[in-house]
Amino acid sequence: MEIHKISVIQGDITKQHVDAIVNAANNTLLGGGGVDGAIHRAAGPRLLEECKLIGGCKTGDAVITLGYRLPANWVIHTVGPVWRGGTHGEAGLLANCYKNSLRLVVKHNIHTVAFPSISTGAYNYPVNDASYIAVKTVAAFLKTNPSIQEIRFVCFNNATYSAYMHALNKYRQEI
Ligand code: ADP
């Protein structure tokens, strides 16, 4: 059952020993605050150089780089939607972040991947809704992509951790 491949922990994504970590980046890919800043600090300056060569990323899309000084070999950069009340396609764009990131996971033969809580920091997406979209989208992807071994949601604070645990339990009860 694919749900057993999903885990939720509280911690720092830059410290995760997985094949790939996902970055909640912005459209420029030039670094920012929050998890983006933490990943660039931990990976070192060559990450920014590679991001500059890529040149940018549309909201909902994802691109992949090396992990440089991180324990993870890869960083997948995806751009979540800014919350604008929920009527601007935010839910679909957020689901696309997870799907497009996981497409890169499969393409690069990556087996273990860690996600942060995309869009729920500076981009203000309500975490209860965002966490359920995250869980549901990755579970659906796992069903048709058995090569992925683990998808870990790394929650930076207690409120985020509670929301993801709740979303995972809610999804479990629905299937
Ligand atoms: P966004 O702009 O997509 O909202 P943020 O980085 O502002 O991205 O926030 C996304 C989530 O990442 C928030 O829950 C924030 O607390 C969390 N976060 C910040 N630093 C880290 C980190 N080092 N590891 C994991 N999550 C982090």
C-alpha cells in the first residue's frame, strides 16, 4: 500500500539523508527567505550558480539541480502559488508542484525524497488545506510509480507537523 511510503517528521529539510530534497523556491530561482534561504546556505554558492543558468521556473513547475554540500544528491526546485483567497487556481497549482517534482524524481531514478510544506510560509497558503493536497497528490502518484520508496514531509514547526499528521490520518480513513 502506497500510504506506507509516506512519512511525516518535524525537522530541518537541509539535514535529511535522502536522495533528493525539494525546495519551495520562487519564480526567479535566485534564492529567498524561509526554506529556500536555508537550502542555499547549506548547499553553498554553486547551487545559486546552477540556478542562474536555469533562469527561472513557472508557478507549479519544477526543475532539478545537484545538492552540492547537502547530504542529498539532488535539489528539486518547485514554485508554489501565492495564496490569493483560493479562487485563483491555487489548489491546482499546488498539486502541480508535487506532481512535477515527483515526475523529476522518477526521471532521475531517485528513490527517496523529502518535501517541505510548499506555499504555507511566506506564500500564506492555509496549512490545513495545503497539507491535504500534498498528501493526496503524492499518494495518487505513488500508486502508478512503484519505483519511489519513500516520500518524507519535513515540517519545520509543530503546527505544520500537526496539520500533516492530521491530513495523513484523514486520507487513511478515506481510502
Ligand atoms: P513559501 O514561500 O512556499 O511559503 P517558505 O519557505 O516561506 O515557502 O515556507 C514553507 C515552509 O517551509 C514553512 O512551513 C516554513 O516554516 C518551512 N521551513 C522553513 N525553513 C525550513 C527548513 N530548514 N526545513 C524545513 N522546512 C522549513
